[in-house]
Amino acid sequence: MSPTEHASPTRARSPDPRAYDAEPFLPGRGGLPAHRRAAADCQGCPLHEDATQTVFGTGDGSARLLLVGEQPGDQEDRQGEPFVGPAGRLLRRALDEAGIDWDTAYVTNAVKHFKFTRPPGRGKRRIHKAPDLREVAACRPWLLAELRLVQPEIVVALGATAGKALLGGSFRVTKDRGTLLPLPAGGAEGAYVVATLHPSAVLRADDRDAAYAGLVSDLRVAAEALAESEPRSRP
């Protein structure tokens, strides 16, 4: 069965604008371009109300490696692409050191809209606010669709939110990072997950050099797993 045949059936959109479920907005068929177009109109949770736009995944649509972050940041929300801000630049450097070519990967986030707050007295500055479990669960149908369509062999979970979206609520970065874990059913068949820090956590770390070295080390686990496996045949 081809990846597009796994797409969710067309459903009527929820009449409740405050509902937490993106599933009704997924297209009934089509590949990544169709899903990207549909995601632009997603109102599956209230985050769409304040965000500039939906930030869908981008990259190689048949990538062997898929990276999942938390949510778009300020620059991603403005530009419409994931990982184009400071965390993205650090991630690209870490991938390069780990022997992974950014251009051969697919990159996305667990949540597709920017969640932020505006602290009093700071003008128009938008401060990142972590998505809650309802928002992550609401957006999960988009992430599962990307996994089914891309069919990666290795998925890198960048941070706790991505790890929980992929592996469940019991996931802990400190306990589960840097090892190959089977991806649960519902995503890419036979894929493995490697969890690590989100690059923004590296930027905030007291010992940034040590945190960065840990990120690179975890990414090398993913790179070595790809190097030791044969590319899967695709339909």
C-alpha cells in the first residue's frame, strides 16, 4: 500500500472553533503538497488565532531521516518554515558535525503554530510559550501524516515535546536520549526514534559547550544507524 493510501478519510469539520483536534482538517488523499495546503487552513486548536501562519514540515519527501522539534519560533512563524532562527542554525551545525546532510532530511515540528506571550512593557516582542498536552495531541494527526508519507527509517526527537508526541507521556529526555527506540504504531512502519535536546535548550544552557557536545553525540547515533542499514525500498 502506498503512503498516500494511508491518508485519513475526509471528515466534516468540527463546528466548535475551540475544539482540540486537527484530524477534520486533513485531506482525504494526496501527498505532502496536499497536506501542506490543507494545513494552511487548520483550526484544530486555538493556537491558529494568534499565529501568523501554519508552519508545516519541509525537506526531502523521501528522507531516511526525519527531525521533529517542538513548535515554530518567532522567525519560523514569520517565514513559514521550520528551524530558520538561531536554534535552526545551531541544529544545522550540529548535524554537519554528526555527518548528516541537512538537505537529505525532512524537518518538522510536533505543533504547527507558534504559541507565545507578550510580557507587559516589552512592546511587540513575542516570547515563546511551550505548548500544552492538549495542543500537542490536537496537532498529532499532522505529524502522523508526515511520518506515513515520508516513511523515514530514523526519527530524531528534538526535546521533550517532540519525544512525548512520538513516544507518549512517559518519555523523559534525560532517561531516553541517545538510544535507538522503536517508533510506536501509527507512524512510519519499522522506524526508530533517537531523542536528544532541542537546540534551543543548548542555547539556554549554562554550559553550552557540554550541551552542544551532547546534541552532536546523540545525532551521531542516528547517523550511525543510517550508515549501518540498507535504504528501504519504496513503492
